[in-house]
Amino acid sequence: MEQRLSQAQFRAIFSRPCSLAEFDLPQWEQLLRILRGADMLGAFYYFLKTNELLPIVPDFFQAHLHSAKRYSDRQVQQIKTETDYLCQTLQTINCQPTFLKGAAYVLDKTSNHEGRVMTDIDILVYKDDLALVETTLKRYGWVEKKLDDYDQQYYRKWAHELPPFNHPERGVTLDIHHTIIPPISGIEIPESLLFGTTKHTESGKITLSDPMMVIHCIIHLFYNEDYEKSFRDIFDIHLLLTDYEEKYQLTSICQLADELGFSKEIYYACALTDAIFKTQRVKNLTGQSARYTHVTTTNFFIKNIILPAIMPHHDLINTPWSNFARTIMFLRGHYLKMPLKVLVPHIWVKFNRALVMLVMGPHHYEK
């Protein structure tokens, strides 16, 4: 019976890439399936290329890597084209969108843009501009996702973004943000910090500042409830921090995190990258983030809950404990995003509506 890859073996790949030389064919096959499930095959191609390990990869694995690379490279070109269209469309109302997440990584040419798989484009606009942006996009062929009244209320009252838009002719999905964390969470990020420190890329498009881009990626992971593909997120964070450290000290990120109230999340990110990629980031933290170094409960939570939870969610590598940890992070994510007085009724409504749609059909609440 073939031996399954352990989580420790999987993590070792990213801290000691030469360990791949010891893999046999069944282990390579398992790794292929795990990485495909995590949407990381394209990123893994560039990881191997950076570490000059492509020659040791078995032929069958190479074929999948090159296919994933071609698909990702095509998406990069599509992102560049679609961001041009978006800028031209919103220029008609004198609105310059700030691009977020995957689109921003592509436009800014960060290390983590290579090989990534993107399902949508994310933009940030001023909250006061939302109605005009929405009207303009619809005039230019964008269609808002059809949602029932309750989900519409969720987006427009509690969320940090509008319901998703898609362009039927070009097959593109667009998320329109007015901030980077749900307002219902009780956390408010001043627009001056979001828009006042943005930067222009080589193509003239706008992204968040370098420290804000890193913090947004960290917020996206640790305020999320879905940990199905979170290893890709921690890999993103690691590469963004690596890029950042080539130009700056971590001090500026720590200062901004202190100002915004995300010091603990910065510590989480640095502690996890130290554990997985064998970096030395925690010792370079300053301000409030550095205080968590000696907090026993925080470090216990990182080691025993977050680390198992962010491992790829795949039967080949899952353990009962990682499934439990993922459940804890799922509940935690919902709790962080919504106060209990809103969360409990929200869960009750969603549960009841799910039961009704199970009996009456998935389109029961559509008008």
C-alpha cells in the first residue's frame, strides 16, 4: 500500500524544495492532485522554475504544469485587456478604479501574479460613487448577479462590496468594493488611508500602496470563513512579503497595521510564513505586532488551529484535526465579520431559506 503524503512533507516542499528529489512516482501523483485541488499548479510551475527544479519533475507532472502555466499566462493577458476596458468605461464618469487582489498583482507585476488562477476582477471605488459606477457599468453591458431580496440587503447593507457583476459577452466577473472589510464587522478603514496612498503602475492603472496591498491580502485570509484553498493565500502573503522586504523594512507595514487595528493578523501572517517557509519575519516585527511573540494563547492558536486549517483541503492530505481546525476557522470568520446579534438571525434565515429551496426549488425566491 502506497504511503500518503503527510502535511509535514507537503510543507517541507516549500521550505526545502530539494526534498522533491526524494519523491517517488506515487508521491508525485499525490502532489499533483493536491496542488490541482488548491489551484496552485501554475504557481508551482514558477516555484520550481525559481528554484531550478523543473528538470527533476517527472514527464507526466511536467505536462500538467505546462498546461497550468499556459492557462495562467492567458489569464494574465485577459486581465490586462479587461482592466483597459474597465478604465475606459469608468473614465466616462471621471472615476479611476483602484484594482485589488489578483488584478492588482498582475498590474503591479508582483511575484505572486505568476501562475495564479483568477475567477474575477476586483476594483475599489469611493462609496459615494457606487450608484453612478453601477449605473455606468450596466449601460456598458455589465449585468448584476440575480439575487433574492435578502441577499441584496446583505450586500448593500452589511458587505464591503456590491453584488457581483458579469459581462455576458466577455465572460468576466467583476467585484466592486467600497472598502476592504465588511462594515458590519465594526471595523472602519478611513478612505484617506485607502485612496490617499495608492500608486500608479507602469501601465498607468492604480493599485493600493505596497503596505496596504500586503495588509489587504492578510485581512482577506484571516477575516475569511472559507479555508478550502487558503494555502494559496498564505503562499500569496509569503511572496508579497518577500517582494516587500527587498525594498523596505517590515516597520512600515507594522505601523500601518497598528493604525488600522490589524497587528495580530500581521503577527499571524509572519508566524505562519516562518513555520512554513522558514523565514525569519517574527523577529523583525515592531510595534504592537511584536508583543504577540510571547503570548502563549496566540501562538498555541497559530500552531494548533490556523496552521492545520490552511493546509490544502484534499482527501489525500486531510486529517481529522485539520478538518476540525477548518471548522473552527469557518465559525471564527463568520463571528469576526458579523456581531452575534446580526450573525445568529442571519444563520437562522439562511438555514430556513435553504430548507424552503430544497423543497420548492432553487429559484423559489427569485422574482
